[in-house]
Amino acid sequence: MRKGRLRIRPDDAMLFHYKTGRSFLHRAPGLLKIILMLVLGTAAFYVPPVPALCVWVALILLSMVLLRFTPADIATDLIPALFYAVLLYFAGMALSVTELSQLLKDGADFSVTKRILFVLRPRLSYAPLLMHLTLSLEITSIFFRTTSTVQFSQGFRGIERALTRRTATPVADALTLTIIFIPRVAAIWHAAGRAWESRGGRNGVRKITTLLPVLFRSGMRSAYTTALARAGRMQEPGEKDRVSVTRGKELSGAHKNST
């Protein structure tokens, strides 16, 4: 691929990207949304499987009606759940292989077809965990899509200052940058994939080996420019004036010394 900057459009953010809107959830304070996201996302694992499924469906319908989420947004949010489903399926296969080996050692008689079916059968015991994960991911996605970067930063800063009683918030700033890059990485990968396909590239190992350096390079550049932008934009009220006054005094002193 030709080296250069990838053009990332707003719709390139495939996972947990912020969706502009004027709903009550968009206008809610960032600190409140962070607390609710942590509490509700954790509480999802304590809901029985069938009610969890009902709540998940209700959240999808409400988010489409009240928050104007599109079917594409909902489908995108299912990607992590599908990943966990595949991961749990292969974990179940590995466990089935272990159980089958023990049964064969104990003298059990299985035909080749039965052995294959025994290993490939899905384990329904993982269904409750998968349902809990899906509900928790949907709750998290709703808050991600309705919380801007500024709201996240203000919320994390409020939490850190309440705990440390200090003005500096290095942990909050690091958490904010981390959250920013959850959708940003997906956006960069999607933009790189679109550029790859526009040049006639095909899906395969070569695509991954070619685009991974692009993802790393573009991600590092995006991280650098984001850090610079946040350093100037996220200062507290009055801090910019103090910096300007200090900078003015430095320049004035330098001018006097030169004359």
C-alpha cells in the first residue's frame, strides 16, 4: 500500500463510537454516565439468563426509538458478542476433547461419527455466560455512543479529584485516552481495509500482514496528535490565561535581555 494518511470518516468508527444527538442520555453529566455504565454493566452478570435476554431486546428497541441508533449500529455492537461466542465454542470443543479422551481410556466405545459429534456439539452450559456478556456489552455500548470525549474526561477527572484531593489528574487523562482509542483503532482498521479493497486486495493472511504496520503507524500518529490537541483543549478555565501570562513574561524578559 502507498504510504500516507488514512482518511477516516465519522462513520468509520465501527465499535463503541460516539453518536451525536440531543437525547436525555446525551445531555446527562459524564460522571453520572460513567458510574451507571460500571454499575449496570456489572449488574448484568447477576441477571438470570431469560430476563437478561428480555432486557437486551428491550434495550435495542429503546435505543433505536429514543437514541436514534440505526440497525447498522446494533449489528456492529454484536461483533464483540460474536467473538466471545466463537471463543466459548472452541473452549467447549477443547473440553469435549479432554472428556472424550478420558471416556476412551475408560473403555467407552464410540464410532468415528459419534466422536466427531461429541466434540463439535455446542455446550449449552456456556449460554448464560454468553447472554450476560452480550447484555453487558450492549449497556456499555449505549453509554459509549452517548458520551463524548469531553464528558468522559470531565467524569474521570471528577472521580480522581474526589479521591486524591489534587488538581492534577494523570490517571483520568490516561483513562480518557484509552477510551478514545477503543473506537479509533476500529476506525483506522476499517479505513485501511477499505483502502486495501479499493486497490483490488483480497481478504487473507497477506491483508493482515500488510495492514498491521499501517494500523500501528496510523495509530501512533493519531495518538500523538490527539495528545497534543487534548493538552491545549482540556485545560481548566483560567489555566490558559495563566499559561499565556507566564509565556508573555518569559518573552518580555527575553526581549529585555536582548536589548
